Amino acid sequence: MKTYFQLIEAIKPKPSKPLSFRLLPAKPWTICDVFASPTPKGLITICMNGADIFYDSDLKMFDVNKLRTNYPAWVRELDKYGRALRNFFDMQGSNKTSYISKMLEMAACKNRADWTYWTGGKVYRGLGKTPADLKNYSYTGELIKAVGDDWLIGSTTYKSHYEIQSWTPNIKVAARFAISAEDNIDKKNSMAAMIELDIDGSDTFLSPQIIRKLSEYPGEDEVLRVKNNAVPVVLYIRLKDILFHLQTKTPKNIQGNEDTHLPYMIKLFEGLMGSANAKKLLANPTVFAKIKKLVKFDVKP
């Protein structure tokens, strides 16, 4: 007759590899050792499965003496970093802030392997701007088509409140965030905006390819910039939101009358963008035509 413990031993999962197998040596490892490793396998394991497997790959699920709290302090410390990474990528907005210090500790590791960096290049952030913000920027007069919308192109200086920020090399993702940010403020009184920055790979921490394996939102195509110095950026403002703003601010008794409506709307546009900016933008025939179309047909943009 088998004892209870013999029965438990018989049904518990058997290791698929020899008992001597370890993802990492069963010795004190720091998070910086993980980032110095030649592959991201260890980091992914910490985030998705816990650091205890680094210590004992033959996990005895039914052994009360193998509870995670009884693992050495260095294993529990790795777990803290794993949770910080996972929560940072899975949470949105200000909810991320409590994990920033751990993220910065990891990004500051010396001798980080190549896979812990992105290659560098153009990245974007989607933002929401209020009408009052628009006259503070300088515009080129250019209008471009991107992600199915017309965007005014300008320039500004960007400085984040945080020492680590999420960016994306995918302009479609940034546009989605810009429109979401605009919706969250006030549909009638905000503008979808994007900023574009060319970043050096040495200022990055992890690539979209790695982050996809750690996050519940792999479609965000995320890369982290680990710097918050003021930098010049290219600015995109969605024209559709400006036209909507002009339309909602025009009194109904003059709408549809080209003699009074167009001058009124031009004046509104100058007040919104600033006189010098408005002059430059109205010189673009497409911008002017879109404003005039609102007047002539009294239609929504």
C-alpha cells in the first residue's frame, strides 16, 4: 500500500530535462547578470514564469518546502524585477509610474547585451493637445497624409516628465494613441497630435521584438527611450480636429453664408493658430480649400 506522499510523488509532473539542467547557474545572480546574458531567454522566463526556475528547474509543485518565499533572497529579488517589467508593459498612463525606478535600475546595468537595445531610428508618440496649445508651435505650412488622415506639420521642443518613456517606430500605433488621448480629454475641445524623434540606439532599453514577448499588448510595437532631456521634435496635428473646432465655434446664424462665414472662420483660425502660423497654413491651397468647403456646404469634416 502506497503512502500519501508516494502517491503525490507518482502523479507530480516529471522534468522534461535532466535534473542538472538550469537556465542559469544555481548561484546568486543579479538582474544585471540577466541583461548581460547572450540571449533574452532568462529575462523572458523571469517575467512570464518567475525566477524560481533559475534556482531549481525540477520544481516540486507539491513540496511545501519549495514555496517561493523560501527561495534565496537573490531569487526573490529577480522576481521583483520580473513583476516590475510585466506590470510596466501591461499598465497604461500614470499607472506605470510606480515601476519606473525599477525600470531605470535595469536600464542602468553595465555590460548590457546587444539584444537589450533597439537599433535606433525614427519613433513616434501619440498625444492629445488642447486648442490653446496650437499657437505655441511653429508650422511649416505642409500638409501630409498619414494613417488615413491629413496632418499639419510643425515643430516644437519635447521634454518628458519621466526619465523613461514609451515610443513606437510604427506611426499607425502612435496615431491610434493620439486619437485615444483626444477622446479622453474632450472630443470638441482637443486635438490629436503626434511627435516624431530620431533616437540613438544607445538611449533605448529593449526592442519591440523583446517587449512583445513580455507584454499583454504586443500590438503596441513599443520601444523605451531612457532619457528626458529637452529635444526638438517634428509635430503632427490632425487637421480634422481643427476643422471640427472651427465649425463648432461658428454661430449658426452665419453658417453657410460665404460672404460672412468664411471671414469669420479665417479669423477663428488665426486666433487658434496664431496670425503668422495661420498665414503660412492658409497659403497651402489644400488647407484653404478644406476650410472653404466647410463654409460652402456647411458639412462636418
